[in-house]
Amino acid sequence: MRVGFQEELDHLEASIHEEGTLALRSLRGALNALVQQDEELADEVIAFDDEIDSRYLAVEEGIQELLARQTPVASDLRLVLAMLHVNLHLERIGDYCVTIAKLVKLAPPVAPDRMFVDAFEEMGARAEEMIRVALDSFASRDLEQAETLVDLDELIDRANRRFVQQVLSFGRDPKLHEWGLRMIIVSRCFERIGDHAVDIGERTAYLVSGEFREFTDASHPNN
């Protein structure tokens, strides 16, 4: 029975990492749609979210079924609880990618200055890196690697603040104002994706140590 239980745990964890791959694909698609102002690609990102949601539900149901049939020991229970949270954070990352894609479709047709394109590319690349670091550290139970997410998150936060300041410097053009307001939300989505990656890192710390702690004094809301 114990061997079968471990096999189920391994299968669920593998499914979570596959979900992470899907989230990374969605992020890359959302970023490309944003930079290229490609509404067709934005629609693909929105539709693709069904795959992430399907994987999320399959993992959640698998964990529920496992707990209904088995009584895991403390270390296994930590893994199960950590997987539940990681699963949720990945699903939320997919939701933020959908929000970015929808804002691509809603924003007025404005050819953004190169500095805004560069800002998007920087934030998207950093968010992608953070997801990879979070997933890798979780897979290898590497607390030191997980803790590097704090510094990476600060880089995304700084990029977000710079972007907002640039938008606030716009002149009186109403069309630019509407575009800028929608893009501030986009920038915030990238920043929140980074926060979810940090939360995954915190779950790695919980899994390794058995104690939950936030990496920084500031809390990371789970939304």
C-alpha cells in the first residue's frame, strides 16, 4: 500500500510541474500578444486557460481522493498541503495571463514608445524566470534557491514602479490616458505573477523545514 501511495504522490507532483509548464506557455503567449499587439494571439491565450484550469482541477481532485483513501504521515502531509497551494498559485498565474490578454484586446490602438515595450519585455522575462526558479526549487527541495526569489521579486517590483511613473508622465491625450491606465493593470499583473512565484518558494521552505514563514516582512496576499 505504501508503494502505491508514493507512486500517487509522485504522479500528482509531476502533474503540478506539467501545469507549471502550461503556465509558462501562457505567460509567454500573453507577453508576445502584448508586445506585438496581436489580438488573435490574445484570444489563443484566453482559450488556452481552459487547459490550465483542467490540470488544476485534476490535481485538486487527485489530492482529495488520495486523502480520502490514505492517512499520510507528517512529512507526506506537508507535501500534500504544499502541492495544494502550489497548484492554486499556478492556476492564479494563468488567470493573470488571461487578464493581460484581455487588456491587449481592450486597449486603444496606440503604438507604444520603445521604452514601454522594453519594460513589458523586462517584466515578462523576470516573471518567467521567477516561475522557473520556483518550480525548480520545489522539485529539488532547494531552500537556498527558493530564497533567491526575494531578490528577483524586488527587480519586478522596481520595474513596475518605473512603468507607473512613466505612464503618469503622459500629456493630455485622452487616448494615451486610457491606454496607460490599462497598461498599468498589465504591469501590476506581471508584479502579481512574481508574488505568486515567491509564494511557491515559501511553500518549498515549508516543505523542507516543516514551518511556514514568509520570506519578507511584507505579506503576499493569495489572490
